[in-house]
Amino acid sequence: MAHLLHFCMAVALALPLTACQRTPTAVAEPDAAARQRAALAQPADPALAAVYQRSCQTCHAQVASQAPLVGFAPHWETRRSQGMPTLLTHVRQGLGAMPPLGFCADCNDATFTDLIAFLSTPLPAAAPPP
């Protein structure tokens, strides 16, 4: 009986604390235009574009992979706020489904920094047709 009383007291004390936990905020889903921009996005530098195409594009240019979409600000705001050193650590060590070095074993920190900057910079909306 004492065990039941202790259990009930523990539950009674713990329940109010669950209301204090933060619930994850919903991240906006990209619309068709954002998906199209991501599918077509390429770094301006040809050497960086080649690395992006072989190491990043498969996951970051389409939403099905659940990786943050290239150029889609809502997917990158929280990540960017962590700072470049943290983002570099995530790339080096891997995070979630992304393996260590993000499929780019020959990349150095400078290349990763350039790739992260490209991926996380919001892509401009296409101009409406005249």
C-alpha cells in the first residue's frame, strides 16, 4: 500500500511539470514555388556547385528527405542562430540522417562553410511574369 501511495504522490507532483515543457514549434512547409527554387538552386562558383551536386543536392533539394531545404528560411533560422561553429560540428560529426562529413570526405572546413552559407541563405522568390 505504501508503494501505491508513493507512486500516486510522484504522479501528482510530476503532472503539473509536464505543462512547463516546451512543445516543439511547427516549422513551415515549403510551398510549390519554394520547392521549385530549391530543385534548381546551384552555387554560383562552379567548383562549389560540383561539390554541392555530388554531396548535398540529393537530400537538401527535396523535402522527402526531411533535410533542411536549400534556401528555405524557415528550415534554417534556428540552425543559423546556433552559429557557424556549431553547424560545422554537425557536418563533421553527422546529425540525424546526415552522415559524418555529409557525403563529402574530401571537403575541408572552408568548403563546408561555403556550402552551409549557400544552403542556409534564403533564395529570392521568382519575379512574376510581365
